[in-house]
Amino acid sequence: MSVFERFMMGLIFAAALPIALFNVGWKFCEYFYNGDYLVICALSGLILGIIADILFLRKILLNAYSAGTVLPIFIYAFYLICFLLCFRKFPIFILIPGLFAGIYEGRKLFHFKANSYESGYRIERVSQLSSAGMAISCIISAFFVYLEFDKTVDFIRRLFNTPDLIIEQWIVLISIILASTVLIFIQYWITRKAALLAYGKEERK
């Protein structure tokens, strides 16, 4: 495993625990202490996650490609949720977890020297999985858009500097459907392309 590959696997696997514990500490403080010790609780969770990474990171990297199926899917879902919560109305950022999913699957197939049939099947499956994740994200983003419809319209008016622009709900709905369809296909293509390049199949054609 090259230095760059170790960095990528560390970024994918090692970052999940500190981020998760940071959020746990944040929510714990909000729920039990009404946010009085928010910074302390959040940073405590982050530090615990970093310590756990320091202790177990080598083992994680050595077994990154032997993690089975459940753990990578769980980590992908975790990052998808994080990006969705950060960019609620902009599912375009969900392309990033899908990209990393493709890279991971491609390198995993490369290291296990998968044959053409197996690699094709698994790359197709991970591409479909990331597309499904994008579709779910688009639906949830649409919910947030309509939940805060007035704020969304105001944002669009400020973005295009058109304070008198009239935006009907059906226009927003059609725009969401079209944009979501495009994003789903882009996600499929990006994940598949990343997996093929990481596997090395593109170079052998």
C-alpha cells in the first residue's frame, strides 16, 4: 500500500470516529446541560476519537481491504449523513462520499486481484449503491427546501440579485426533479469511473 493510498484509507476510515464522537459530545451537552459546556464536551469527544485513531490506526490500515461489506457501507452512510446535515439543500456535495466509495472499491479489487467478471459486478454494485444514496439525499433535500420554502426563495433572489422574482412551487418542484435526475446519473458515473481508475482497468483497455 503506497503512502498516498495509506493517506486515503486513513482519511476514509480514521476520520469517522473523531467526527462521530465530536457530534456525540455536542448533542450530549445540548441535551443534558442545555449547551453550557458545549465546547468542552465536543472537544472531549473529538480528542477521544483522535486517541482511539492513534492507538488503532495501524491495525485499521492493515485491515482496510478486509473489512467486509457492512463496515464500508456503514462508513459511507455515516459520511453521507454528515454531508447531508451540513449541506441540507445542496445534495451536490453528496458526490464526494460516492467518489471515495469508488476509490475504495477499486483499490480493494486491485489488491485482491479480482477477475474481470467479479470486478465488473462489484463496481456496478457500488455505483448503484452510491446512486441510491444520492437519490435518497435528493429526496431529503427536497423536503428541507419545502420545509423552509420562503427562506429558499429569498436565497435564490439574493443569489441572482432579483428581489422581485416570482417563484412558484411547481417551478421549484420541476427544477428539483431535473437536478436530482442529473445528480443521480453523475454520481453513478463518478463512482464507476473512480473505481475503474483505482482498479487500473482503464489503463489496461
